[in-house]
Amino acid sequence: MILQIDSRESNNKKIKEYFDSIGQEYFVSKLPCGDYANPQNMKVVVELKHSHNDGLGELVMNLCRTITHERFRKEVMLSKKIGVEQFIVLIASKDITNVDEIHLWKNKYGKVNPETFEKIVKTFRDKYNVEFQFCKPNECGKAIIELLKKEGE
């Protein structure tokens, strides 16, 4: 499997280093949606949220601000329109391992209440059929490969 990395995904140096270290082939080219995909199976894409080792903070920006919420929603809608069956949001988090734990998150960046944010994520998941997966910040590369390999079988 050769992976495609979206050319607009700029914060991916460690992931590329991980791919190189294990011999995972990849190329960088614009994806219509998501950040990572297997171009042989575009039914699955992975959108990575990992800024500053706190993907939940990045996800708050995508879901709780009107402009970025609309942009993120449009990206998900485009994915469905072009045949993507599984839009996976991979969130790097030191402490949170699944959607049902988001209320335990310590938000040190803003005013969003973690309990409210968990409800927003679950509503987005259910309304747009988006899958939210979690991994440790240092395991993003491995998780991307596993998700795309598993879904490509």
C-alpha cells in the first residue's frame, strides 16, 4: 500500500519520518478531502487532528467556530459526494481514548465546556456519519497506516 498525503497538510514532519523509518511508501499530492488516503481505495480517508499534541484543541476550532465548522462540514459533505464511505477523524490525545471520554478533557485553550464539546462531537458524528478515532500523539503515523490498511482489506 502506498499512501497519499494531502499537500496542504503541513504539520506532518514526524509522520513522514515515521513512514520513512519503517519503509512505508507515500507521496504528497492534493487530496479532495482528508489528509491521508490509500489512492487504491479512496473509499476511506483519514483527517488528522494533532496540533501541539492536542488534537482536541484543533477539533474545537473545527467544530465550535462558525466559519471553520462550515468548512469542515463542507469537506465531509464533499467526501460523501465523491464516494468516500468512511471519513475518519484521527485525534492525537495524551489522555482521551474515545468519544465518550471527551467530557474528561482539560481544555486549557478556550471557553468551550468539555461536556458540551462531547455532545457537539457526537452530534456531528451521528449527523454526518463521521468516525472519530483516538491515538497517542507519538502514534499518529502507525494509527494512520492501521486505519487505512484495515479499511482497505
